[in-house]
Amino acid sequence: MAVPLPDTVFHSGPVFDGHRLHDDMAVGVRSGRVVAVGTVDRVVAQIPSAERVDLAGRLLHPGFTDAHIHALSAGVDRNACDLTDADDAAQTLDAIAAYALATDREWIVGSGWTMSHFDRGCPTASALDAVVDDRPAFLLNRDHHDAWVNSRALELAGIDATTPDPSDGRIERAADGSPTGTLHEGAMDLVSRFVPQPDVDEQYAGLLTAQEYLHSLGVTGWQEAIVGEYPGMADLDTVYTAAEDSGDLTADVVGASWLPRDLDRWAIDDVVAGFAARRASTAGRRWSMHSVKIMVDGVVENRTAAMSEPYCRDCACAPADTGLAYFDQKVLTEAVIACDAAGLDIHFHAIGDAAVTAALDAVEAARVANGLTAGRHHIAHLQLVRPADLGRFVQLGVTVNMQALWACNDDSMVTLVRSAIGDERYQWHYPFGSLARSGASLAMGSDWAVSTPDPWAAMSVAVNRIPPGESVEPLLPAQALDLTTALAAYTSGSAHLNRRGQVGVIRPGARADLVIADRNPFAEQPDSLWNTRSDLTVADGEIVYERTKP
């Protein structure tokens, strides 16, 4: 239960104000707002009756804003068949079997399996049949770009060797064309349309589960990266609105309306008008919708990320193609121009180098058509960026939305990605350092439930380019960020994308979205950043999390 923060002076510790570090600065809060910063004597003189909190050398910083997350569905996943803690294929199957034994639901639904735990990243229906054969099963992987289904689900959906691949996806097949149990991208919808959606009560519970967890990590706001009909997800607007109306929503959240991948050119104006109406109806609320999500391509691991040159063929079964581009460039460009003209912010998903180029080309066309508008457009993920595109972000005013936890040589990178793209393109990976040096604006998010929503884990990788707590070869260490840059991206940078001018910063007049860390990470060894925890989280002047001391 959130409780109001009393008038308080925080003192005797370093303060990160959203842009830079102050070694010892007092911060005064009154009635949920920062009213003074400076020396202890100066701040206390302004609010002499305030309580005093001794930071004792711990860092005070703005609440984190996660610029790309699927919070509600992640919360629902935590309450369903959650496979994120499995360390290998055997543990994954054991977790599924245990869940199936404990529930009488007509479908086994869950998420969180890891592609690198399975041959070529593609688990089979026969393996799933061994633990669930009495009812259909539909299990999304960590990034929700693939689904693992059993034979009962394939039969129910009528998927066999004669079923064509959809235009925006691919069915994994045996040599005879029969489906093997993994569905990529849009092919997931062939089964997901039959899967019972979580009801409103389950979604509401999932939102509260997610919010509680995020607050414990110091996250006070986020951008919900898909709001609309998407395989495995329901439209979330109703649930967020109900949570705000009831007073249960303590975070500050922006929703990104989903642009359908089958959009026709003639429908663009009507779709954009609907998005603009949603923005108007939520203006000024804690839950608002002024962003539009455009998924330009898929992911490298299943070879659906859009590439300018074909993927490497490491085996005869690998497709010799350039991945999937979900929009014709003309449709993409016209949609971006229309959204930009309507004052909507565009949130692109772009993984492959061709997808990044396509998104930048569309924004460039919008700048030509509409002039320099106030649109805060951003591209998320940016796994592979051609060197020629690095300078275009600052030129076009496009923000770099980083999911930094992925920028390391983890199992997926080593076993699935490098063989798919080859050594030359491997050097283009997550070029955050180059983009920062170019002057581009930076934001940061987690893409939870694809990966942990812990900001310190992500910033640890951004700074070190190695997985938290591991000793492996760094991924392109020249692309590392310093901690100041990473922390600014996760606070003021992401808050800027959400159009929250008084959030993500600590200055007089700013909203009291504040976090006390359990240490001063600027004084720690860089490879220990991921151990940082939050002792106290304040959202909009209310204490929403306080760590229990051991």
C-alpha cells in the first residue's frame, strides 16, 4: 500500500540529478515535489519542519522510466506457466510438466523458454507431447517472437504440411513439410487465435504483480510497448484505465498503440485518427496513449530480422534469405508521415540493419513532408546498425531506445546469432558508444518479460559489455557507455520520451519520483554494478517500496 512521503530532507550522500552526479547534495521534498537542492543548511532553512533522511553515502537518483516493456503481460506470465528460471531444456520440460499437473485449465499457456536451450532454437512438438499430450499447449519464448506448440494445438489449428506460411511469419518444418512445433512471428497467430485470453481479473492481477515488482527495482514509470491486438496479448487499455480510476496504478505509464502489420494504405488515415482519439481521451492522466508502436521486423535468432544482405547458411535447413520486413516501404513511410503530422510519437521495433534503415528513411520522409515537428520518435533494440546510419539519428532527431542487457556475448549471441550473420556484421552489434559519441539522444528499457526488468543489470552490461556476474570476452568494448550516460538514459532520457518533463530529474519543481540505492555505484567496481538494489522507491510523492533490512 502506497503511503505519502512526509516532507523530507535527504542528505549526506551523492545525488544523480538525471544528468550528472553531485558528490554531496541535499534534496528537500514538500507535498510530493522537490522544492530545494543544495547544502543541507540551505535546504533545511526552506523546510525546517521536514524529516531528515541520512543517505549515509548511498546514491539518491530519479525513479527509472523503462522506455520499452510489456509489463502487464509479464505480470500475467509470472502468474501462469513461467519458464524464465529454467537453465536448460530438461528444466524447461520439468517446469511445464509440473504446471500441467497442478492445473485443470483447458490449455497450457505460458512463456519464457530460451531459444539457445534447444537445437537451432526450435523446440519440437514431440518433446512437448512427452509432458503434455492431453490438451493443447501454447508457450511463447522469452521475446514473444516464437511459440512452441504441441501436436494437440497443431491439430486444433489445422496446421499440416499443406498449410502455407503467413506473409509475416514462418512455420518450422521437417523435410517433408510437416510442422515440427515452433511457430515464428505471424505464424503464432495460426494457433493463438484459439487460445483463451486472460480475463480482465487475470490481467488486472498481472498488472499489479508487475507494478509491485517494478517498484521494488526503482522503476516508477514505463512505456507499455504494445497496446492492441497482438498474438498472445489482449488490448490493455481497459485494464490500465480501470487501475488508474481505482487508485491502484501508482506508476506513470504511456501506452504505444499497435499499428497492424497487415495495414492497407487506404486505411492509414482512419487508423491514425483512432490513435489520435485515444491520445486525446487519455491526455493528462497517469495512463496516457500518445505513442504508436511499429514493428518493422522480427529477430535475428529465428532469422526474421530484416537484413540488407542474406543470412549465412550454416546448414541446409536454414533459409537463404534476408528475413522479414513487415511493411512495404511505401506503406511504412505513409503511416509514419501521418502519425507525425497528427502529433503522435512513433516507437519503432527494428533489429536488423535493413529495418533500422527503413525506419530512419520513413522518419526522414516525414521531416521533409511535415517539417521538424515535436514528435519524439525512437527506435528500440537496434541490434545491427550499418555504419552509414550512425549519424542519422541526431540529424533526424530520433532517440536511441536501448535494451542494453542484450549487448553481450551470452549463450544466444554465441550459439544462434553469430552463425546467422557472420563476422563482418557481428561488428555492427549494439553500437551504443558510437551513437552516444554522435550526439544522439539516448533512452533505455528492458523489454521485460523478454529479459529482466532490473535497470542495474542492463546498465552493468551497457558499461561492461559482458553478462552480469560472468567473465567472458566483452562484446565490442569500444561500444560501452560510462555509468553517467547509462543512468541518464534510464532516467531523464526515457522520461523525455514519455513526455514527462518533471520526471526523471531532481530539481526544484520536479515531481518526487526518487530512489535510494543501497550503495553508491559510482564508487564501486564497474563489474559489480548489477549487485545494486533499491532501498526506497518514491513515485509521485508516495512511498511505493521500502526494502526490509535483513
